Amino acid sequence: MDYFPVFFNLKGQDCLVVGAGEVAARKIELLSRAGAKITVIAHEISTTIATMQTSPPLTLKQTAFSPTDLRQFRLIVSATNDIATNALVAKTAKEQSIPVNVVDNPELSSFIFPAIVDRSPIVIAISSGGSAPVLARLLRAKIESVIPPAYGQLANLAEKLRDKVKQHIKIPLQRRIFWENVFQGTIAEQVFSGNDQNAEILLNQALNNYNDTIDNGEVYLIGAGPGSADLLTFRAMRLLQQADVVVYDRLVSPEIIDLARRDAEKIYVGKQRQNHSLPQVSINQLLADLAKAGKRVARLKGGDPFIFGRGGEEIETLMAQGIHFQVVPGITAASGCASYAGIPLTHRDHAQSCVFVTGHLKDDCVNLNWTQLALPNQTVVIYMGLVGLEQICQSLIEHGSPRELPIALIQQGTTNNQKVITGTLETLPVLIKNQSIKAPTLIIIGTVVSLHDKLKWFLAKPFS
Ligand code: SAH
């Protein structure tokens, strides 16, 4: 280890920044976040610094640096673009054993600034020892993305109840397990979704009930998006990685299931057309039973759970049985496929509204409000419509849609297997007759489809 990480308490401490340009401003901003009392010495003070609102306020000295300036300071940063001044600051600081950083000059510095993830009171510092600051910053971005901003609130809540927990749970090992559950379970999730008060109530409850109950687990109803793993939300990703059990559908891609913890149990409850491998009521109850056994259950659904996803039914059962849950929205097939096919769902010149319908056949019939769907200036998106495609096109034409109205069929949208075929209400059913088409497919109808040729950007494989 070339540098030893420590965290300085700079509250109210005198710190000096020599230089007053943009680089100095960034360091001042950081020191100020830690509550430092900052003096700035520079020939010229930039407006950014002159107008900076810090607490305590900055002391600005527009003058040349002199070695006698240093005495009172606890920490010094030299951020001038004058090599001689930087060297002089560093030398004087070192003589007086004051920690000094010369920006972008590790040789002259006695300490270096890390890349910082600030979730105060949680602070994460990352350093490459000056060898690759850009890499450290990239790493920071990665860490930022997996640590929700509310982690700070979670730490504050823990701090607030720390003594109480200590009194209540005397054995350190048990206390550790208690906190692990708090930080990875319902209580943390309440904080992350902004319900701090509820989290505190639950934490108190958990403490009061400690020893008498087995904690219930909880269910995360997660929208896994249309296929591609990097279209997951951060929240989906985080919950998926903390789940003990993953219950998933056919539409959820293997690459997404791979993101779950390695030791998590994975249960397939997928449905295929006409072949429901587990009836919906059984899925609903399975989720409830797993949670009652204390498990954190990630219920992964393709797209968005509340769009043709029966998510409502699943959480109704959970609610009725008093099980905590949360719903994580996902990118629904309509927006995923539309974006990746270069077909805007609304467009000022084409469509002012957009309707999502299911083209699922009931008794070999597609029952939809055709008069409404045949109206102009809208986009109609049809989920589960492949089998009924011919009937759909026919019914629209019968109810007044032009035969030449553009229509697109998108297969496995957003994935590397995406294929798009476009035609008209009259031609598409014929065009796809001899194609081998793989589920899932989505249908988009409306003049917006005509934009596909111009706006397609995703390198989809040609339809064959
Ligand atoms: N809840 C899901 C929809 C489930 S219904 C969502 O919000 O997207 C299943 C239907 O969604 C499929 O029959 C198909 O019409 C559509 N679908 C889902 N993912 C798709 C994809 N990647 N490409 C094309 N259609 C998709």
C-alpha cells in the first residue's frame, strides 16, 4: 500500500488553498463539504471562487504566497499553475509537518485526494495512488451506481437506534445478525424508497419483537425489461442481487437471471401460450409462502410488471397475507421495441396518443374495440398479437383503417436477435406467412411505423 487512507475531521479547521482557478475551486468545494474553514491565497481570484457560498465563508487573500502564511493551517492544497509557487508551498508545508497536496503532483504531495463517493455519513474513498486517477474515477462511478443515495439516511437511522439495539440485544453475534437483516431487508428498502418514518417504526417493531418471531421475508416484484440486461434499473439490479430466491418467467433472459446471487434458489414458473406451467394462483401463493419462510424473493417479470404482467394479482395476494413487497417498474416491451426499432410511439406529425392492447385470442377470437383502434392519429401497440395478426389487420380494415396503414412486427426486441419487419395492414400477414418467427413479438400499427426506415439505428439482423 503506497498511501494509507485516513479520514480527517476538518470541521472548523483552518485549511489553506493556494491558487484560485477552476482546479482550486474543485478542492475548495470538497474541503468545504467537510466543514473546513478555508483561506484562499492567490494573485487573482476567479469569479467562481469569489462568488462561492460556503459555510464557514471563505477568507480570500489576493496576494502572492509567502512561506510565513502557513503557520496556523492544518491542511494545505496548492493548486496554482506556477511550478515554483507549488514547490515552495510544498517545501514549507513539509518543513512544518503540515499535510500538503499539490494538485496533480504526487511527488510534491504528502497526501493525495481520493475519488469520493459521498453518502454521508458513509464516505468511500478510492485511490490509485496517483497512477491512474481516471480509473479511480471510473471505479467511483461504478460504486456510485450500486450504492443508492439513501445509504446515508440508512446510516443515520442506524446511528439513532444504535444504543437501543445494544441494550436490547446483548450478544454481539446476534446483534450483528440483527443489523445485517436491517441493512439488507425491508427496513433498508423502506429507507431507499423514501419512507424513513416507516423504516424507523419497523426497526422499533423488529427490536421489540426480537426473539419472539421469525422475521417474514419480502417480495420484490421486479420488471426485468424487454430482454437486454443493461436495460434493468439500478434498483432491479440491487434487489436481484440481494434476493435469496428468484422466481422468474419465460420472458426473462438468462443473462438477467445470471445477475442473481450465485447461491440464490431459482424457480421457473414460466408460461407459454396455451401451456401454463404453474397456474397464476399457485404462483401468487408460492411467493407468499417463500416470504413467510423468511426469504427475500425476487419475482422477475418480463417488461413491466403492471403492463400485461398480472403483477396486480400477485401483490393482492401478498397484501392480503400481510407480506411486505415492493414493485420495481421495468421498460415495457412497447417502449423497448419502439426505441430499438426507431419507431417513435408518438410524433407531432403522426400520432398524438398511443394505446397498448393485448391481441391474445379468446375462443379463437380477438375481441377489441375496433372502432376506437381504427381512429387516425394514434399508435396502436399490440402485445401477444402474432397468432391473431391476420384477424387484427382484417378487423381494422373493416372498421375504417386504410389498407396501406403501416404496421411493424418486432421479434425479440432490444436483444441481439431483434428483427423488424414492416408492411401494411394488407401486406404484413402475407409477408410473414413463410417466415420462421420466434417469440416474443410485438406489433406496432400507425403512420409512425413509416419512420422506421429513416430512424432505425440498432443493428438488427435482417429479417429472413
Ligand atoms: N409485462 C410485459 C408484457 C408481458 S406479455 C411488458 O411490459 O413488456 C408478453 C408479450 O410482451 C409478448 O407476447 C410480446 O408481445 C411482448 N414482449 C415482451 N418482450 C418482448 C420483446 N423483447 N420483443 C417483442 N415483444 C415482447
